[in-house]
Amino acid sequence: MQKNLHLDAADKRILTLLQADAGLSLAEISERVGLSQTPCWKRIRRLEAEGVILGRVALLDRDAIGLGVTAFVAVKAGAHDEAWLTRFSAGVAQIPEVVELYRMAGDTDYLLKVVCHDIAHYDRIYRRLIQVAPMGDVSSSFAMEQMKATTELPLSELPHLS
């Protein structure tokens, strides 16, 4: 669902800064945006209240903490009804190694991104996954190399942000 929000140039600058480093102080953001601290803080609070800013997090290096294996798991649904979807999504939500879950169009019904430390760890995750709900097919692909990854959205490309 697209939200019809008015985001001006100052909002865009704030969002760009926060996407790059959510740990910036209010003083640093205000200075870089060219606003005093109170109006800057009010804009940030408004962006949070409107659901544009969903949260602020620390991004971790998966390799540094031992989660260097990434698997993409394609799932074909065992049934195409609300009860199956509810059971499947609730069950997958209980598996912390599944860091992303998408409902897809096309041959694959659901696509999961799974992080783990080795193939044995993935096998344990897989065994939990297949107990969640009956599935038609489960196919896993393992990433050999991450060539690009970002959490920063391309704000400059949005026409309503000019």
C-alpha cells in the first residue's frame, strides 16, 4: 500500500542521513540538514508517527558473528487458502534465521532468505521449516558471494520527494 505523504527536501535529507547512520546525534542531523534542532526533531518524530521511519537499528557483519552462509529458499504452498497462509507465516516467524519472507507471483509461492553458519545449521533450520505447514515443494539455493547489499532506499528517484 502506497502512502500519500508529503515529503519535502528537508525530509529527504533527514531520511538520507538516517539511512546512512541512524546513530547520528540530533545536533549532527540538524547541522547537515540546515535546520535548528527543534524543527528537525519534530520532522523526525512526524516521520516516525507517519510510519516512514519504521525503526533504527545497528547493522551487523554476518561473517564477523558467524552467520556467513545465506540460503534462498523457494516454497510452493501445500494449499492456497487463508488457513495455510496463516499457519505458514506464523510458523516461519518463529524461525529467527529466516530474516526475510516474501509472497511471490510466478512459479514460486514464497521466497525466504535464511542466514546460518554452515550446512548442518541450515539442515536444522530446514527440518524446522518443513514442520511448519504442508508444502508442495521446497528448493534451496546457496549464495556464493554477496555482491551488493544495502538497506538504503533510493530516495532521489521518488518524484514526490523533490
